[in-house]
Amino acid sequence: MEFFADWHTHSTYSDGRGTIEENIRAAVSRGLEELAITDHGPANIGVGVRGPESYLQIKDEIRKLNPQYDSISVKTGAEADITAPDGTVDLPRSIINELDIFIAGLHPYVWPSVINGVWSVVGINQAARFSRSAREKARVNNTKALKETVNRYNVDIVSHPDLRMPVDIPELAAACAAADTAIEINTGHHYDKSELVKNAAGEGVNFVVSSDAHFPATVGELEAGGLLLEKFGVPAERVVNARKSRS
Ligand SMILES: [Zn+2]
Ligand SMILES: [Zn+2]
């Protein structure tokens, strides 16, 4: 499977080590036609952007850089954090509307937007490491929150489902399929994604393969995701950023 786009990369606006331009150069050298800069939302403790307005600065920088690189189209995106059980994310709609690519995902260390979120979004996932019943509870909470997010917002991609924070994959995949949201196969985080591919594929959802690059060197490093999808018989037609064979 070959890819024309990497829609999930981080820059120095959050915890990426490369500048936007360094990520662009890396993507160009990989032969990509599209790249998105998707820095972490402001609620991600210690790594998020300074504030929602940072995305306007990023967009402005991209607008200036785009004409300098003929072979690639650079998109402004965000990887928002889910900060409450009702699926609230850490970006206002006025900012989301400015984005080309909107990714939402669960992260273990976020500032919750509501008091009861401290336990149901953050605490339960910590307890899940030590207790089976907490793990089940976390799975229910995480799945519900993700589904709410997908239903409430125009989410293009759910990032790294089931990474450290358990989710009910078929349930999430069905919600994503209905909302036209892609499930991400994340090549930057090395965790077992076999169950994710196997169980999501049956729900008719589309996939996207992303590097989640935090260094320019790994921008566009998507091969492992393609191999995994092929292993489970997912065709390129179901992978949004895969090159489609011309007949
Ligand atoms: Zn992430
Ligand atoms: Zn990321």
C-alpha cells in the first residue's frame, strides 16, 4: 500500500521537535502530496499548544510556506483532546472551523473541562492499570466519550484508538462509520493494533494511516500501517490516504 498524505504530525508549536518547515521538507523528500500539521490541543498537560489561537498562527505560517513548495499541499490541523465524559474537546468551534484536518483523541494527561471529568476521564484510566473492574469501567467511559465527540463534532480522524486507554473497538468503529470519521492506524506509537484492525474492519469504517511524527525524520513513515492493513485484507479503497490503483 502506498500513501499520498500524512495528516498527523507535530511541530514545535506543541511537543514536536521540528518546525513546520522542517516537517514540510521531510514530507516532500518522501514524495507526499499532502501533509497536515496537527499539534496537540491546549488541555494536553505540558505538551499542548499555548492556547486555541495558536492554530491561527500555525495557519498563517502554513499560508506563507505553501507557495514555496509546489509538490505538496500543507494543511492546518489539530489533535484535540477529549476533556469531559460528554465528548467536549479542548477547542472552540470557531477554531475547529478554521482547520482543514480535525483529529480528536484520548490522552492520559489532560486538564478536564468539568469536575467529574477528573475521575471519569483521567483517574479511571490510571486505576485501569491496576484493576480489572476499573479497566472495564474505563473502557465504557472512554468509548462513550469518543462516540459523543464523533457525533458532536466534524471529526476527520480518531487518533490511536485503544492506546493506553481502552475502548470498545466495534462500538467506536460503528459510530465512526456512521459519522464518516476515519479510524487511525498510528505508526508512531508501537502498540498491538491487530485487534483494532480486525474488529474495526468488520464495521465498515474507513482507516487512515498516520505517522504521528514528533520528529521530521519520521514524517511520512507509514509502511508498517499499510502492511498491517494488508495483513487483515483491508483494501486501499478503505484507506483514505492510500493511493488508489488506476484502472
Ligand atoms: Zn495523540
Ligand atoms: Zn499526535
